[in-house]
Amino acid sequence: MGTTSKLAKLYLALVFIILYAPIFYLIFYSFNSAGNMSNFEGFTWEHYAAVFEDTRLLSIVVNTIIVALLSALISTAIGVLGAVGIVYITNKRLRQSLLSLNNVLIVSPDVIIGASFLILFTMIGVKLGFASVLISHIAFSVPIVVIMVLPKLQEMSSTLVDAARDLGASRRDVFTRVIVPYIRPGIFAGFFLALTYSLDDFAVTFFVTGNGFATLSVEIYSMARAGITLTINALSGLLFIVTLILVLGYYFVANRAKTPFQAGVPK
């Protein structure tokens, strides 16, 4: 048993090394004064300074953050309502069909989703830019939120809702004061996951962006095609750190979110 445990830990450590080594290699050379990724001459901040001195790049960062926040907020609201609607559907076949359709969107390749939106926007005359990117990000984020919220809804006892109704609570009160506080960890999980997916998305955004509008992932790709510079390393490193902060923030907020509801439950 002890040998199996050691082998499992060794395997897990090896997997994490393979996953994170390229990222740390990229970040390490973002501080290289030599300007290449083959010979580290000395430590410098000039590549990070170049990122913050590029006004066009900063505007793209702002675009990316705005799209990510808006898409995460809107998709979370839609996803929560969708998850509640799915759970309370009495027709089992219809409920399973909706869940299957939701899961299909999650496992569908991003290239197919991006191409589908491109065709749709072209047919209905929507100009490619901020609106098309935002709509696309909302669309692929909603199924993620639904999947994150559903387990909490299924875990919740129906007696909580019945007790609230017996005490005279309206449907709105049941939703805002009973259901939402209970599923809050799932809501935060869905929001942060939608936020990180939007920040990192490339394939879908590449298809639906245009008219001078770009996000960080598309801009990094364009810069890489023009030639690898350590500014790309610095920008990618900053993006990784932001994503890491979001993940840590999610765990902090999710743990805090459990406390108020649990504190109100009588022992």
C-alpha cells in the first residue's frame, strides 16, 4: 500500500512538472536581458516595461477584461436560471434532453463553435467586433455555469423549499433567500470559470473578432506570427499570473460563501 502511494505521488508530481515546466520556462526568459530564449545573460524588467508602454496593447487588455467580466456576469445569471429551470422540470425525458444538449455544447470543439457563430453573424448582418465577441463568449460560458450550479441544486433538500412555502414565502423569496444562498458556491464557481474561459479563449474569438477589435489571446497569436519576442513572454506571464489570482480568489470566496448559510442552519 505504501509503495502504491509513493508511485501515485511520483506520477502526480511528474504530471505537474510536465504541465508547468513550459510555463515557468517562458516566464523565466521574460526577464532575460539578452532578448532571446537560448542564452540568459542577466535580469531585466524591460520586457514588462515594454508591455505597459504599448498603448495599443493596454487597450486590448482593457477590451479583454471588459468582455470577460460582462460575459461572466451575464452567463452566470442566465446559467443559474437555466439550471434552476432544468432541475424543476417534472418531465424526466425533457430534463435529460436539455442536459444532453447542454453537455454537447461543452464538449464541442471550439473551432466548430467559432465557425458556427461566424456564419450566423454573417447571415444576420452583425458586424464582427465587440458585440460578436461578447455574444459568443456568453454562449459558450452558459453551459459551464449550468454544469457548476446543477450539483448544488441536486444536493439541496426539497424540504427547504417546502418549509419556506409553508411559512408563506413567495416564489421570489424562495429563490433569493433559500435557493441562491444554498447554491452560492456553485454560482461563484461558475462565474470564475466563465471568467477564466473568456480571458483565455482563442479559437472562438479568432473567428468572430474584427473591425480593429482584438483580445489578448488573438493579439499574442498575431505577435507570435510576426516573430517571437520576449514581450510575448512577459505578456503571457502576466496573463498566467492573473489567471492564477482568479483561481485563488475563487477558492477564497467559495469558502467564505459557505459560512453565512451554514451559520444560519440550526444545530
